[in-house]
Amino acid sequence: METAKRVDIAIIGTGPAGVSAALTAVNRNKTVLLLGSREMSEKVAKAHEIRNYPGLPSIKGADLAEAFRKHLDEAGVTIEEKRVGTVYAMGDYFALQAGEEMLEARTVILATGVVQANPLPGEKELLGRGVSYCATCDAPLYRGKTAAVIGYSPREEAEAAFLQEVCEKVLYFPMYKEETDLPAEVEVIREKVTGIEEADGKRVVRAGENTWTVDGVFVLREAVAPDQLVPGLEADGAHVRVNRKMETSLPGVFACGDLTGTPYQYVKAAGEGNVAAISAAMYADKLRREEK
Amino acid sequence: METAKRVDIAIIGTGPAGVSAALTAVNRNKTVLLLGSREMSEKVAKAHEIRNYPGLPSIKGADLAEAFRKHLDEAGVTIEEKRVGTVYAMGDYFALQAGEEMLEARTVILATGVVQANPLPGEKELLGRGVSYCATCDAPLYRGKTAAVIGYSPREEAEAAFLQEVCEKVLYFPMYKEETDLPAEVEVIREKVTGIEEADGKRVVRAGENTWTVDGVFVLREAVAPDQLVPGLEADGAHVRVNRKMETSLPGVFACGDLTGTPYQYVKAAGEGNVAAISAAMYADKLRREEK
């Protein structure tokens, strides 16, 4: 494991909440690690028209995403395209496992959005026992074996392609309508997955009228459940409990945006990102004073 | 008293919180009364540069105010330049006293900002006994008499000019540096007011080394204390207590922006305005169903 320089604030998510948190954090002279996608949030980019983001009347989602990207550029914030698997509380800092890398931050702001999909039957029960959310982390377990990938967006195809390099065989179940663009060896199965089971030490994917028996199953979505991402975090279903300062149940961990509950609105998310960043900055300042 | 058509949501204040609330409310098909100033909020308009309003990088305060104004125009929202003196809870609606008019709304969103100035010594004690916050309401009490106006911004000069039409004599104490632009009859006194007292049934204004004896004193600021504006509202100093839905202690009254506490940030205010509007819209919908 490689260890990176410890930043003041790691922000997970590049929707309006994460972008707003990053902009405020750098304005407060904090070092920031913004983890997400350069395509920003799918939810923003795909929005047809947003009419109530004050100051930007009737803006297309793609244009709002572009405005956010430009603003980050101007502020000198780079988006790191890394997927965080787990956030570990280490006492006076947090370790963020992103693939093979371990990142360090004094505080963490969660801005991952909400998981819209319900977990598949069997998914939670078999997690860690043949079901995984992280291809980078768990691919080595399936070297020379068969893996199924249940992908909820075209972005997951890169993970399936990577698994094909390691595994003997990869079955890909796209849970979306778009055409797939995958290496020829990956077998694409256009059936809606309805559940995951266990049988004779193997995993069974149930889809349509059929079943497929594999060694491991990767369930890949844009966002993972918050208490999955940060063990010990107090969650209320897909939402994280926060107070008006955007503090979660774990000191040093803040949350903002759709993750904290309804309404799911762009400017609400941006406002919360701002508050989370100011709370995190104050927390990091306190830690820095103690480090001296 | 004239009675207006009852609207779903009355919004008091035209800073980022009030503007955001209005935009979301009309998008939710609610009837809206936006009360404030066409110059928007002084705090926004005078900001040198705002660097963390996501999507509008390094924008001048005046330009952000202009963007808000355009957005309201596009959304068909008109700003009513009325100053609300008191909001009365009437059971299933609210009555907003604005000068001689009585406005009606099913719900009220407070977005008035915070009163930055501390009350003057004697101000709270003498309120309603020779001290007033509303020239329009109380001018008739001083017909043919002497009134002092303590104005905290040039906008208050219009009120002093109006009082001059009614009173025998008006003394104007500007609590700001800008030049005054007042009718010649108004006596401008460039001394910092330090307190208001009572003596022999008259009011005494103490400023600099001197005192002035008058019949009535008008203390005029951009914002009044929230529990002054809405009797019975639970306040914590200059702030109103709210929960994450922006509900105050009074059902049907919501608050957003600087009024709800720090951080005093534009995008935080806009985000809260959005949430307040959605909560108010749901409340108004419920009332409408009951009205049927």
C-alpha cells in the first residue's frame, strides 16, 4: 500500500454538494482531495433543465456540470478519478482505501449522492462472501476463476474489462439500456438480475428465467450505502444522519447533498456542501493545532 | 385596512435565501408574494467578489444581484417593495401588516437576514412607548410633533422624508458614512447615537456629547429582530431556531438564510431557501386540501 500526503479535507463525490464543498474549502486555505468523476455527477449531467438554481436561469444539466468544472479549474481544484471503497477512522485522521492506494485526510466530507436502487435479494447477506462492491480490491480473489459483474451504469464497464484481464471468464449484466462497449471476451447477458444466491460454495446469479453459477459477483453502482462506505456511521437507510452543521455521528466526518435526505435539489446540495466545508475546515484547524 | 388575495407563500426578504425560495415555490406552482427590495440585499450588492457560489466563479456582488433579478424576471416573480412590520398567526393563515395594508398568506418564509447592529441602550425598553420601527404605521401618532429618525442605511431616508410631511419637525441621525439626500426641512445630525432615554413623558436621544428631546423616535434598520417581526417565534438572539426542514417553532412559518445562523454564506442561504420553499409548499398544499 502506498501512502499519500495527508490533506485537510477529503471530499467524496463530484455532484453539486462535493463541488461546493471543494470551492469553499480552498477558499478557506485548506488542502483538498476531491474524489469523483471528471464527468461530475450523472444526475446533474443528465438533467434536462434546471429552473431553480438561483443565478443560472433555465440551465441544462450538462451546462451546469460544465459551469462547475470551469469553477473548479479557476479555483485550482483537480478531480481525482478514484473510487473510494472504505473510509477507516484512525483516531486523528482517516484512511481512504481507493483501489490499491491508501489516502489520508484529517476530515472527510461525504457527498456521494443516494443509492437509488434497492439492494438485490441476497446482496447484503453475501457481501464479503463472494459478493463484492470493488473490482480493484477483490479481483485477485478470482484469478483464473469466473466472475459476474452486475453494472448499474456504463461507467462500470471499465471495471468489467479490468476483471477480464484477471479472471478466466467474466459475465456482464448491464442493468441499463445503453449499448455496451466491452472486450469481446466478456459475455454480455441482457437479462434483468433478480437476485444472488449461494449453492455448493458457489454464487448463483438469477436473471430472467435463468441462473448462472460463478465464483464471485461484483455489484457495481455509482454510489454505495453510506454505512458500507464508512463503517460505524449512523445511517437511516440510504441517508446519513446529520445536524445543521452537517456533522455525522462520527467526529471528523461530514455529509452533504442528497445523501443527507430530501429534497433532492441542486442548490440544497450546494448549500450543504458549503456548510460541511466550513465545519470540516474548523475541525481540521483544531487537529492541526494539536499536531504541533 | 385593505385585504389582499391570500397567497400560498409570503417570502420576506430578497437576499439569496428569499430569491431561492421564490424560484422554487413558483416552480412548485405555488402563488408567491416576495417582499423586499428591487435592489435585492445590500449585503449581496455590496460584496466585492464572491468566489464560492458554485457555477458563477469570482462574481461581483452587484453581478450576482443582477443575475438573481434576471432569474426572477424569467420566472415571472415580481418583488413587492413593501416593508412588513408584523406577522400575525391567524390560525389557518397569516396576516402580514405592511404599512396600511394587511396581506394574507397560508405560509410565511422569513429570509430577512440578520440584524448586525446591537439594539441601542433603551431601544428595547421603550419600544411601543415612544420608540417605533415603522414610520408608516406610527407616523400619525406624531402629527404636528417632533420625531427623531435613527437610520442605519440610506434607504431609510425615504421614511424620514415621509415623516417630515406629517411631523412638525424631523431630526435625522444617519448611522452610516454616505452623504444624505433629504428634504431641506429635515435636520441632519451627524453624531453617533449612543442611547434613547425617557424624561418627563418625552424621549431623549443621546448622541455624541449632546441630547435631543423629541416626542417619538424611529429606529430604522434593514432587518428587525425575528421575534419582533413574528410575535411568539422562538429566537436565539438574532437567529431563529429551525430544524433541517427549515421549520420554525411556529407551524406554517419557515426561515432560511443568515437568519437561521452561521455560516453567513450566499450558497448556504440559497440552499436553505430551496428547502424552506419545498416545506412551505407541502404545508400550503395540506391547508388547501382542508379549505375544500
